[in-house]
Amino acid sequence: MEALLGLGGLLVTILGIMVFFIYVLGPVMVLAMLRFPDTPAVVQCDPQRDALPEDARQFFAETYVELSSLGFQLIGTFALPDVLPNVRSLLAMYEHADGHMAMATVIVAEGIGTSKLKYSEFSTRYTNGLVVMTSNSTQLSSFRPLSNEFPCQLPALTDLSRLFMIHRGRCEQHRAGAQPERTLRTKFNGRAAEFIGLHILRRSFEEQVKVGYLRRTSQGFGASLKGACLMAWGEAFPIKQIRMAGVRRRANEVLAEHAWPAKA
């Protein structure tokens, strides 16, 4: 009996340590380390010439062929060197004549010979302020969805023609008669790097300040206490598993709604 009590006490101690590290130290680390510059650097690059993992190079080449066949034109490929620590973020941005945008994104961890994350996303912003986003990313978002945004993740759907068809269907559901907003052309005169840095990234950070996930700092943006807690806990067990189950359930609903086999 004493041995069982001793074992139970040990398990409680271990559990307490785990909870402390995950639910206390996790937010502290996010609060201390998560920083975004006021104006993120956006550097145009060439995935065929620059040093990249081979799987990233192949991903950009394959998505170029698929997106071109769907009527998208490549605007450029860009590196974001200072958005996240210890990783390289690269994206190829495309534009469609109908006003839709597409991005092929690769996240490369420093010192690792392969990509950490690869995904494609379609997005359409409308003149009434609504934004429809459809991606096949397997990564959960750390930021809070905004009231004017309609994001959808379909992690199992790698066929970009199907992903784009579903995106267009979702646009018809949500746009409420509005027309696509061609901000890259009308406000930035085609200057893609400036469009990414100011309109996509800094605008996103400013919106997260409004909902309390980020705060302004002397050099840009950092996590708020509320945001640090929610971001860290959102990646911890069992909350992350619950969130992923919700993504898969929603993906299956969307696939079924658009007549594709529900296997997300």
C-alpha cells in the first residue's frame, strides 16, 4: 500500500511539473520571444538559384505548373527573413484575372535539410471588407480569426484545381454581392514586396493588436499576456488535438458540401 501511495505521489509530481512547463513556462517563453518588426523585410528571391532544400524547390516548381494551368500569373517569389526566429519563410505569390490571389508557402527550419511546412492558399478580399481564404495547410493558426474573415483548412486536399474550385464556391457563399478588391494594383501599383510587408503582414499584426493577441512595442509588435497564454495553450495537449479534430470535422463538412469524398 505504501508503495502504491508513493507511486501515486510520484505521478502527481510529474504531472504537476508537466503542467507547469506547458501552461506556465509556455506563455512566458512566447511573451519573451515572439516579436514582429514594424515593417517586415520582404526580399525577392529565385527558388531555382537560391540555396533551398530540394523538396522546397520541387514544391515551388510543381505549384507553378498547377496554378498556371488554373489561370494564375506568378507575381514573384519572396523571402521573409525577419518574421519568425530560426526559420526561413518563403512564398510565391500569384494573381488571377478574376481578382483571386494564391500563395505557395514554404517554411524552412534553419539547420534542417528539408522543409518544415509546405502549403498552398487561395484568398480573395472583397470591396465590402470580407476575406475568404482556403488552404491545405496542416498548421494551426496562432492568431485569432477576425469577424470579417472566412478561413478554411483542407489539409488532405493537395489537388489545387479542386482546392480552387472549392474556394470559388465559398467566395460565392460569403461575398454578399461584393466584387474582388484588387489592392495590389489599385493601392500598391503592382509593388508586390511592399504589398506583402504592409498590406498582408503589418495589417495582420495591427488587427491582432485590436483583438488583444499582440501589443505594440518600440520596435514593432510583441505578444500580449492574453495572446501569449492563448497561443501557447493552443499548441499544448490536449487543446491542440481538440483544435485539429475541429479542423478535420469542418474540412469534411466542406468537402461533402462541394461533393468531394470526406476524407480530411
